[in-house]
Amino acid sequence: MKGKKPVLTSKNTMLATVVVFLLMATIIMMGMITPLIAKLTTGVEISLGPEHFNSRTALPTAALVLILSTCLLVGYMGQKNTLVVVGGYVLLSVFFAIISPFGNLPIDVSVPIITVALMATIYKIGISLGRDSVGRKIRGISAHLIHLGILFILLGIVLSANMKVEGTGVASQGEIVHFQGQDYVLRINEMDSFYRGEAYQQHPGSSYVTLIDFGIYKKGEYFREGQMEYITDFKWGQSYTTTYIHRGLTEELFIAPRVVDLQEGKIDIYMRTVPFINFLWGGLYLMVIGIIALLISDRRKDRNDPGMNKKTRSKGIRK
């Protein structure tokens, strides 16, 4: 009697990864084209916000991370041990969802899954470092750098989307704007309004600009200064703003004027603090580095492969 073939293999898990990825792509694509279909068929304009996509892609994303982790471990730990490890951190995610250590369900569920997937990827990078030839080391490490980049991107998206803090405040020149739930406050140092551009119709300029200079204070201590503009364009009949963005090591600070009341001398300001957004940017850089290193190593492998060179020469002779 022949033994049963194991179901949990690298080939099968890779196939499952592709299927889940296609499912996610389909969900995202349907969400993108739904407003267009509604516009063409009914004439009604609809808009689908991040909540629409987040709620529908949460489970496929978690499944994708689980399958990637399984794919990384099954070739080295065997089917039984891999199932024990993966099942263990699935139970850990359920436990985190119950006790809610972070006070946010998506983070409670995602952090254990992504953390173990990161550990599995780092484990595979360590194995690649132990390979004998330099070419195999580079190919192994570069492939897993791409995996590591994907996981960092997912971690950055989950943390930043669920931990961002938004708020608005109104103040006049010389006043301080407080934003509920944030460590930052703004002091409006100066507001200066003037015309810009060539004369347009009855206006001395094509646009009217209010320049806002402000100081930023973090937890009561001076942090830095910034500047932004609120612009009314007479030629195009619209208003728009410039924004202030500061990207720190652990968070991103975004500030923009919403409305300027020139008669009252007041400005309505929007502020958003997004923590851990650098995980996303770091993941993108890791992916780019991994892809470039993989392409370079594959090209060098083709050049140094005697069998490939022999085949190329034989084809040339026959020609």
C-alpha cells in the first residue's frame, strides 16, 4: 500500500498563496469599478471609502500572511511541526482578540500573525546565510527580503490605519490650537494675505493667498516651525491649500488649513498623526532592494552557468 502524499507542501502552499492573492485583487478591483458601473448604469455618483476595502480584505490578508508563513516553514520543519507552529499562533491571535491587549481588534488579531511571519522570514534569511556559494546566499536572501518587505508593508498599513488620530481646531493669530487626543498643539504666529499672479478681471492678481506661519509644540515643548497656504484662485474658481508634512522615525504629522475666515481673522486647521507609517516605506525599500538583488544574481547565474553557455554556443554553430 502506497503512503499518502502530504497535502501540506511548498508547491501546494504556493498555489494557495496565488489563489488568495487573486481573491484579494478581485475584491479590490470590484470596489474600484463599482462606482464607475453605478455612474454608467444609473447616473448616480457613489464613493467607496477605505472602510469598504478594509472590512472586505481583512480576512484574505490574514489568510495570505498565514499561508506565506506556512510556505516558508514547511520545507524545513516538516508538515506536522509546521501545522503545530501555525496553529499555535492562530490560537494566539484568537486569544489576543479576546483579551484585547492593544484595545483595537484589527491590531489584536494582526500583530501576532505578522510577528510570527516576520520571525519565519528572518529564520529563512539566516538559513540562506549558511549556504556555501555566494550566489545562492544572495538569491536566498533577496527573495526573503521581498517577503520581509511585504510583511512590513502589511504591518505599517494595519498599525497606521487603526492608530491614526485626527482632529480639527480653530484659532486666530497669536492663539494656540488644541487637538483632542494628540500630543501636538499649534500656535498661529502670523497670518498674511496678499494677491499673487497677473491681474484677472477686477482683481489685482489671479489668486488671493493667505500665508500661515505656525509653531508646533509636542507635549508642551517646542518642536519646530511650519508654513502653509490657503489659496483662492479666481481664474479657475476654486480654493486649494498647501500642506505641512513631517515624517519622523515613529510617526508622520500632517497639517492642512481647511477654511480661512478673513473677516473674523480665524483659521480652521486639520491635523492628523499617523504612527508607524515608516513600516510601510521601509517595506517598499526592502522590496525594491530584494528585487534588484534577485535580478542581478539571476543574471550572473546565467552568465556563469556552463550548461547555458554550451547550449548557446551549440545553437550558434547550427545556425
